[in-house]
Amino acid sequence: MRSSSSNVLIALLIALATPAVATAQSGLGAGTLGNLAFPRGGKVAHYSSYDKSGGNADFRPIEPGASLTLVDHRGAGIVRRWWLTIAPRNNREIQRQLIVRCYWDGETDPSVEVPVSDFFGMGFGEWRDFQSLPLNMTSGGYNCYWPMPFQRSARITVENRSRVRIDAFYYNVDIEAHDRLPREALYFHAQFRRTKPTVPGKPVTLLETTGRGQYVGTLLSMQRMRGRGLGYLEGDEIVYVDGERTPSIIGTGTEDYFSSGWYYDTGVYSAPYHGVTIKDDALSRINTYRWHIEDPIPFQKSLRFYIEHGGVNDAPNVDYTSVAFWYQTHPHPRFPPLPADLMPVEGIEIPKISGIIEGESLRASARATGGRVEAQDMGGFAGDWSGLSQLWWHPTRAGERLTLTVNAPAAREYEIVGHFTRARDYGNVRVRVNGRALPNVFTGYGPDVVPSGPVSLGRAPLRAGANEVVLEVAGKDTRSTGYLVGLDGFVLRP
């Protein structure tokens, strides 16, 4: 019995072997196995870093700030295949700051302008093995098979924007040269963009272009700059074609657009048309791709492609980088400038309130007369909760109590300062310390989910070590829809 993966592979090979007879007989070929039985036409023009002296130094060094021309071809043709490899190997500064550019038919503004690792399908300046039809990274090599036609000339360059010397840059580029190509052949484009950080209420732009063409692929890399969690994946893709006011395409979630589900719950994989090649829960980081090879998005006048961050563009402090791949007529609109900062975010910023006793650290001692008590990750909200977490209590009526054990460093009188959360379904809180009610009541209602900041609850004598602190629901604002309580923590001020 064949496995399901074997069946998929066999089906794919059969599809690739099916000849596109009309295309092959035109002399251009489609590059599939079935077309190899038909005369292809044209001839190979090969560009590489081989040692022209006849030796074995088949590479080029590239100093910081320097550029290298890989291809300067005259005449019509189609770029069919790129390969390259780089030393020093797997260097993030190089892979995120070595810029690939392609110029077709003498244009002065490039049709391709992308950092090298992103162009070959991997974000964050990473290098990892993965497989897809048009792009892959395999055992040290970067490979590209997007066909790139041109009528009169092709120029391909790389620019080293990093501070690191590239000791050895190896490359091979194969062009299928022709006397001429059909006039309707579209030009290949790839554009890099960065949104850092996300803007509340505004989606992330992947592409805005004018002309006639078809959209064929997306690489998207996302990482929280502050906080944890993958809630930004709730964002839908939104595509407007030819100036329409209502988008042609509205999706159901980011990982859904990339042909996956449930926040990529089974981890990384690579497939011919889609995959997720980086999923780092510790850094809340995702790199994912989708190629519209069987389902390109055609446009006659314009295309605008956006993706939401979070369910309603409400995922703050997320860094989005993208590469849009498409074909279109010339002239194309000038690309936005590359960001000055191309390097990925290093780690996650965790805000911390000095001297705070974290609310979530009190969960083990918590005893509630009603409602569950849990720690809640607040990284997905706009605000600076200490440690990006809170103690979340779910009482359902006034009068319910939550008892906690709070340790004081010494026996003396303290001002008790609470740090809470306000939201539309939060209640009011009265605090008792060792049986003594503090004078100030905290009002929990607010139109948005936000940290309260420091709230003085009053003064009380505390014992050295353990003290009993009771939170009691003291009703709620008439506008509030519930009695929830969020405790970021306490600060004890002598």
C-alpha cells in the first residue's frame, strides 16, 4: 500500500510530465518533463563566477558597500535558473543585507529588489533547508526557478550593504536566449517591504502596483517586538483588483491564506506551493510562503494586496517583512525605498515595573470564593503590563473574594500600590490587608483593555514575610458588562 505522501508525489510528477504541446511547439517550452520530448528552441547563455584564469578560485569576494554584476545580457531571453552560495556561511548580516536587483530591458529602477535570503524564500536573515517548486535552499545552495523573460537585455546585481566582507560568492545563472519573445510576455517582479511596528487600525501593505499582470507569490515573516503569542495570525488577506472599492478577496486568517491552519499547530514543513519554514514560539516568530502557481491573481489596471495584523488590525508591536512576487507590464511604479534597518528584531522586549510583586506569581496561593483564577499573557494587547502577564480572576457577582499571600521584606507600614487592568467587562475592587480594609477602591471599567498604571490603595502595617491580601468585588460601573479583575501586581512603598 502506498503512503499518502507517496501518492501526492506521484500525482505531482504526473502533472509535471503532462506536455503543454502548444507552448512547446512555439519554441519557448514550459519547463515540465513532458515538454522535454519537443524541440525547445533558443540556446543556453550561462553566467557564473568561474575562475577565468583556469584555476579553481570559482568565486568573487564582495567588500562591504561594494556591488557585483552577475549578469549583463544583450538580446531576448528568459532567466531559467539561479544558483548561488556564500561564505561566510549562514551569516545573518549578509543574508539580510546583500541586496539582489534585476533590471529588465534597460530600466533604471529595478523590477527586483530584495535581500538575498528573502528572495530565495527565507526571512529573518536565516538559512534553512526547505523545498518548493520555484525556490528552495538545499545543503548550502540557494536555488530559484521563477522564469524571468526580457525582450532586449537583462542585468542582475548584488550589493553588500552589510559590514561583513563576503569572502566567496559563487553563482550560476542560466538564460534561455531567443531571437525574440512574444510581445505579451510579462516581466518578473519581486518587492521587499517592512512594517515595523504594526499600526493600530491599519493593515500591512504587501503590494500596490499599476499596470497589467498577475500576482504569483507571497513570502511573509512576522515577529512580535514586545510580548508573546501568535494572535497576529488572525489577520485576513485583502486584495483589491483594478481599482474596485470592495475587495475581490477577503480571507479567513493569515495561516489559512498560506494553506495551513490552527496557527501552524503541527510545526514547520515545506510543500511545492506553500509552507511554514520557521515557527519559533519563544520569539513568536513565523516565516511562511505561498506560491500562486496554479491560481495567479490577474489584474488589468492595478492591484492592492494587504494583510491584517490580528482580527481587526489590533496586534500591536509586531514586525512584518514581506516579499511580493508578480509579473506585469512595464513601466512599473517605482518601489518604495528599502528600509534603512534590514536586520531582524533580536529577542522580545519585556517591560518590568521596578519592585513589583507580579500578580501572576501569586496564583499558587490564590483562593477564590467564585470564578476561576489564571495567569493571562498580555503581550497581544497595546500596553506595558509588567512581565507581559497578569493574574486574571473571573468572578460573576459583587461580594466574591480572592485571597492571596503577599510577602513583605520587613515589618513596617507600607503604602500599597496596585497595578490593575481596565476593560469593558471589569469590576471594581476593594482590598483588605490582614483583615483591614484599605480606603481606596479601584474602578475597573474602561473602554479599552489597558493597564491602569499605579493606583494608591492606602497605607497598612505589614508583617515581615507572609501577609493575607483579599480582593473583593465592590460592584461595577454601570457601563461595565462584567466583574472581571486583572491584577498586574503590587508595589509596597515604605
